[in-house]
Amino acid sequence: MDRKVVFKQRLLPYLLLAPQLLITIVFFFWPAGQAVWFAFLRQDAFGIRTTFVGFENFAELLADPLYLETIRNTAVFCIGVTAIALSVALLLAVLADRQIRGAGGYRILLIWPYAIAPAVAAVLWIFLFHPQIGLIGRALNGAGIAWDYKLNGDQAMLMVILASAWKQVSYNFIFFLAGLQSIPKSVLEAAAIDGARSVRRFWTITFPLLSPTTFFLLVVNLVYAFFDTFGVIDALTKGGPAKATETLIYRAYVDGRVNLDLGMSSAQSVVLMLVVILLTAIQFRFIERRVHY
Amino acid sequence: MATLELSAIRKSFGPVEVLHGVDLAVADGEMIVIVGASGCGKSTLLRIAAGLEIPSQGRVRIAGRDVTALEPADRDIAMVFQNYALYPHMSVAQNMGYGLKIRGLPRAEIDRRVREAAALLGIEALLDRRPRQLSGGQRQRVAMGRAIVREPKLFLFDEPLSNLDAKLRVQMRAEIRRLQRRLGVTSLFVTHDQVEAMTLGDRLVVMHQGHAAQVATPMEIWAKPADTYVAGFIGSPAMNFLKGRLTEGGRAVALEAGPTIRFADGPRPGPEGLPLTIGIRPEHVRAEAGGLALTLTLDLVEPLGSEAVLHGRLPNGEALVVKLAGPGPRDGTLPVALPAEALHVFVAEGGRRLDPAGG
Ligand SMILES: Nc1ncnc2c1ncn2[C@@H]1O[C@H](COP(=O)(O)OP(=O)(O)O)[C@@H](O)[C@H]1O
Ligand SMILES: [Mg+2]
């Protein structure tokens, strides 16, 4: 159902759009354009002379073994965060859907983590997992497991994955729950009568019918893990120990703001931009093609 | 094929009891129609038979086995839902074969049975389509097909025709009846439509506010309704009800509208002056002048071609509907007579049928 509004004056729609366009241009297209431009420049150590170097920054970037290591970290991190955030949220949504079809008050509780600032979330996780002062950290060490995410790279990665996933679970939960509740009850009942027990019903009916939601969340979570987890990583590990938790976005920040290598940082930003464009393209393509039951 | 037995079924949702002790025994191969107004508990009763709801009290037996505590999966039943409840992400063939696949039948056997059922229902051409590519009538057939491929002990239908247009509904009604006879599967069919009920059922259960008001064959229910609710629910236009009192030692009724009519089938038990409700179907009222005739003042005439339905008022203000063959008068007044043999006698309080003593 298309509902079209027809404006009498030609100018009005553009005037209405202008503020939004202006904000987008000033705060997005302009800096993005700058980043692309910087990616082809190189500054000397004192920031006095700037030369155009073509694709040299990119070539250097891709030849850097540390950058390839960062890509690997990012892949582990993104897959970890997305897998955990999606599966935990789905599990919770299924349990909630079963118990409280229709009721709504509990949702507030579950949406909380989403509303918490990354730094606050990180502090919370430090309180839990700090080897000396954290509840769980101390318990782990007490149980004979050498737990110190500030020394052990794998443990640090686990920790940032968990903390980042935790923040995203509530968002996913809301969507999964809405998706579950939009599946007609009678379809599940028909499956029950056809002889399917609950686990089978879930995998042959519920899960396939949920797939548009799952796919949407998959892309959203990947984007989140890629770009929105900077705060959590910065507050928890600062990319360490020994760059074990440095993701692409974190490294772009470190190179640009800490090492002041604007050219390299911009080249990395351009790579990231390409990733966003790719993810968005995939999403649009599939969402258009995808059947909505 | 099997019997179904519901005994003393009660069901509450929270503090509200919606079924107040329903008993029903369905014979092997029988088609029972549960009919009643919306909200009276028909679907709930059916869902209890299916195992989708658990009764608060009472037992469900299928083929003699107590299945009250069993999941739907363990009851070997099939159900057709009002909204069809097809699996939207599966093709028609997959929809029909789903239950068989779960039972672990070999692929070839599933295929054979699906094709057979599809042929029976005339939907072979649709097997590769998705439900959303089908019309209402086609979805209805697929839902039927999904039920019959399973060869279950019991068919349950919850208003499966109410989403179809009038013409298709009549057609599918006949088809369901033929199919059920042919397969001989014990069936429970829920509807709010009395015509559907009368034409489909071997026996009807007329439900009223969580009770089974009457369980009998369609003709019995039409000829001898157990109470004023059933009397008013079955038959179209609905039965007329007139106020009266028992008189002449139970042999006659003194109508408030005037005449005293002697019962044709014998005296009723009860004290002199007992308030009665007298029922008479519109098609049984005769338009004739004579000794016991009443004057009907018409206020609405509905010509239906071969017959006419006349709405009017008796001298004491009671409403009366008359159905006559032919076009009937336009307006004015009409002398009408109430034949004694067509009267239904109910006790005014509670509305129970009052039959002749010993009869
Ligand atoms: N799951 C439920 N929770 C609460 N009340 C229900 C539920 N299912 C049915 N009811 C109530 O039980 C009564 C009977 O419903 P139902 O059996 O669906 O009626 P029918 O099928 O005859 O229209 C209705 O008043 C309905 O509101
Ligand atoms: Mg119903």
C-alpha cells in the first residue's frame, strides 16, 4: 500500500528535507570526503609538508603483517559477538515468548543493557572479571584457573566479546520477541497436531519463519561489532594486551589520534567505509528479495 | 478410525469457567457438529479434544484410550483451522507431507500419499506453490489435504468454511461431507452456522454458554428442541415464542394473545396456571380465518420470490413472524391460526421443554 502525499508547491518538500540534508552533508559527507582525500596523502613527521602518494598508503597497509593480524582479530571478534548476541537473545526470546505471550513489563528490564553507555558497561564487566577485585575473576583464580585478561590475549578477547555481545543482546531480544509473536499461534498448533514436538517445531517452523528477522539482526550485529564497540574495547583493554583485542576500528583510531599518522588512518577508514557499503548493499539486496511471510 | 469420548469436561481460564461439564460420545465414523453462538465454548471443547488445551476437569478418550494427559502429537488426530494455518514457508506438497515426514515415512510413500490426496481434492496442479499464492478456497483444500494424508483416527474442524464466500462455502460443505463419508473417519466439526450444522452432522451438539444444551440428530433437534434456546437457534426464520399459562388440568394453554388451545399430543404435567412459553415456527402458522384465528397487524413484509416472510404484531402486542408460500399480502392485517399439532411447549422459567406426561 503506497500512500503518496502530493505537495502543491515544488519548493516545500525540499525545504522540509533541507535540515536533514544539511546535517548529513556537514557531519557525514564532508568528513567522509576528507578521509578519502587524506588516504591518498602523506604528511611528514612534523605535519608541515603534505604530499600526494596515490595508493601507497593502501599498499603499505595491506603489506603490514600487523594489519592482517588486526583483520583476523576483527573477524574473530565480530563473529564471536554476533553469534553470542544472536543466540543468547534468541534463547531468551523463546523462553519469554513461551511464558508471557502478550505481557510487556519485563521488556524494560531486558532493554537496560542496551541503554547503558559503553564505559559504564565496561566498568560493570571490570567489577565482574578483574583478576583481583572482580567477583568472577577472583573466583576463577581461586578455582585454580589463571585468569588475567590484562596479560592473556585470548582471555582479553573473550572478555571484550562477552561485554560487547551482552550490550547487544537486549536489542536482538526485542526484535526476536516481536518476530516470535508475529508467528500465528495456529501454525505452531498445526505442527503440534502434525506430530512435531517442541524442539522440532522450533527448527522446522519457528526458525524458518523468523529468518527475515534473523537476517536483519545478523547485519545489524555485524555492523555493531565492527563499528560500535570502540567504547567497550577502549574502556576494557585499550586493544591490548599486545594488540590482541585491536580491531580495525580501534587501530584506525590509534593510528590517527595516537600515532598521528593521518594518511594511514584515513586509508583504514576508507577500508572500513567499503565494508559498511558492502554490508548495507547485502542487506538491501536481501531484504528486497527476502519473502516476508 | 475410532470413537471419541468426552466426559464431564470443565475448563476455566483463570477465574472464568467457560465449559461447565460437557459430555459427548462420538461413535466410530460418525460426524458430529458442534454448533452455537460465538463465544459459547465450541473451539475450546474442540481444542481439548485435540490436546491443545488441557481440561480443568474431565477425561478425553480416543478409541477407548485415555489421552487426557497426552500431547497433540501422541493423539493421532488431524485438525483443520479456521485460518487454515498452512506453513507459509513450505510448498503445498511439503505442507501436506510434513506430518508424514515427522512420522519417518519413506520419501516415496510420502510422495504417493500426497499425490493421492491431492488428486482426491483436485489440487494436483498446486503442489509446488506456496500458500500465499493460493486463493482462499485452494488453501482450504490444502488444509483438508494435510488432514487426510495422515489417515488419522479423528478429524477436527474449527469453522473451516467461515472464511469462504457463500457459494464456495456451499460447495466445500458438500465436498467435506462426501469426503468424510468416503473415508469414514470419526469427525468433530465446529460451526456457528445452523445450515452448515444441519446439513453436515449425523448428530448435532447445540452449545449454549458452556453447556451442551442438546445432543441429537438434526431432525430431532428441529422437531423436538430441548429448550427455548435450541428452539430459537435452529430454524430460519427463528421460532416464535408466545406467553401463556397451563389450563384445563394440563390439557390446554391459555395464550396471553387470546385463544386457549388444546394440546394435540396430550396433557402436560404441572400446576394449573403454570407460566409457559409456547413456540411455533413461522412456516407452521396458517393464514386462515376461523374460530381460533388471531388478527396479525403487519409491519414488515419480506418477499423471497417463492415465499414471503411477514412480520407483525398480535392484538396484545406480541411479535409474530409468519412464512407463507406465494407473494403474500403487502400490508394491512392478516387472520392467522396456530395449529395445535405445531406447538412446542416450554416452561417459562428456565425454558425447558415440557412433554406430555408419560410420553
Ligand atoms: N486462551 C484463553 N484465555 C482466556 N479466555 C479464553 C481463551 N480461549 C477462549 N477463551 C474464552 O472462552 C470463551 C469460549 O471461547 P471459544 O471456545 O473460543 O468460543 P467459540 O469457539 O464458541 O466462539 C470465550 O469467552 C473466550 O473469550
Ligand atoms: Mg471458535
